[in-house]
Amino acid sequence: MLTLSAVSKNFGGLQVLDGLDMTVPEQGIFGLIGPNGAGKTTVFNLITGLLAPNDGAIEFYGQRLDRMAPHRITRCGVARTFQNLRLFREMTLSENILVALAAHPRSYALGALMPLRSYRAAERREAETAREFLAKVGLADKSEFLAGTLSYGEQRRLEIARALATEPKLLLLDEPAAGMNSAEKLLLMDEIVTLRESGLAMLIIEHDMRFIMGLCQQITVLNFGRVIAAGAPDEIRAHAEVIEAYLGRDETRSGSTL
Ligand SMILES: Nc1ncnc2c1ncn2[C@@H]1O[C@H](COP(=O)(O)OP(=O)(O)O)[C@@H](O)[C@H]1O
Ligand SMILES: [Mg+2]
């Protein structure tokens, strides 16, 4: 579904990605791991059109994404969350979702010239739609809360709901479990499995090895902008270079077990 071919990116003299090849299948969950600064978030920025590659091609169902504006990429069916949350904290959860709905090809925007009664009906329908997306991440009962009042873990889940509101075929999650406690992580894993079962493909960047190994069918490991390993979780676990470059160090630093 998504193919990166020989993608390179540099910032000034800094070569952040060096001839990256990666194919994300149409089904299931694909993991992207590697140490801080490896270039993982840059991959997401290139796929979603926030950055343009210096070289190489990015194709989604045969269409070139690397020449497309971000809003058009969203309409092709690619959505993402951000490593640093980008929510409207002074707006309700429901309003945060409605902003994303407005970006959808089927416009949910309320017509300014509608008769009042149909306007109210449309408004109610929108609120229901927003609650449906919030329900996918267990936040429906908080739809009228301000986003800024949510716990950190809940804010991460609201970001996912907002991405889902654009009805993507592929969802990119940038460190979705960061800052979550183990109970929140388990809940999020359940929600991600449910999304996968609904047919949504996902590409996940995450440092928590139990999380990534438990969810992904395929994992690519980046180090200094190059692929150092790719394969199923068991193959990645066994790969000496990966353990040295990343997993070993991560284990001693965060105490996560494989
Ligand atoms: N917009 C940018 N301008 C300049 N340097 C950047 C930019 N984005 C990322 N970098 C640099 O590229 C490298 C890879 O960053 P990033 O993709 O965020 O890594 P990761 O997500 O794997 O931690 C880092 O050295 C970072 O400082
Ligand atoms: Mg990152």
C-alpha cells in the first residue's frame, strides 16, 4: 500500500535519511523503531508531506505522495498523530474532532444559509459523529470536556480519535504510548488491535518494546537514517546489530523487557 524507494533527506549538511527502502503492507501493523535521532519522525513528515525528500519516491496505492500537499495526502487516506501533541486545549473533545471532520472529503461543514431547524439537526448529527470517533478510543463520555483537562494518556488517545475522523486507510502513530502508565498502554494496545480488526493499516513508531513486539507483524529498525534490520518481531529480537544499536541500550535505560 505504501512504498518508500531510496528516500533520502538532509537538513543542511546533516544526512538524516540515506536511501531508505520500506514497504508497508495493506493489512496489519508495521513498526518503525530505532534510537532517538535515527530519523523516524522525519519518515512520517515525508509521508505526510510536511517535508519533501531530497531524493527517492513515496507511493501510496501507486500515487506519488512526495509531490502532494499535506491536505491532499490526508484525502488519499493517510492520517497521523504527532510525537508532541497538537491538540486545541481550549476546545472540547468534540470540537477537536469536528475540526478534523472539516478536512474530510465528504464535507461535514455546516451550511451558513441553512434553515435553523435543519442547521440544528445537522449540528446534532455532527455531535453524534464526533462521539462515535471518541468512542473508538474510550473517550465518548468526555466529549464536552475541554481537551486541556484530560490526562496525558487521554490526550494521546484524543489525537488518535482526531486522526480517525479523517477516515484513513493508513494511520501513522508517532510514539503513541509515550508518557503512559502500563494500564494505559494495555488499554491502548487493545484499542489498536480493534482498529486493526476493522481493516485499518497502521505504521507505529514506539520505544516500548513490549508494545511494539506485541502489536507488529513487521518491524523496520533505523539507525543513523539507514535500515539496519527488517523482519518479524522474532527476527528483530535475534538480530545482534539491533540489540547493540538500540534494544540493549533501551533495555538498560528504561528497564523494558523483550
Ligand atoms: N526540520 C528539521 N530541521 C533540521 N533538522 C531536523 C529537522 N527535523 C529533524 N531534524 C534532525 O534530524 C535527525 C532525525 O530526527 P527525527 O526524525 O526527529 O528522529 P527520531 O524521530 O528518530 O528521534 C535529528 O538529528 C534531528 O535533529
Ligand atoms: Mg521522533
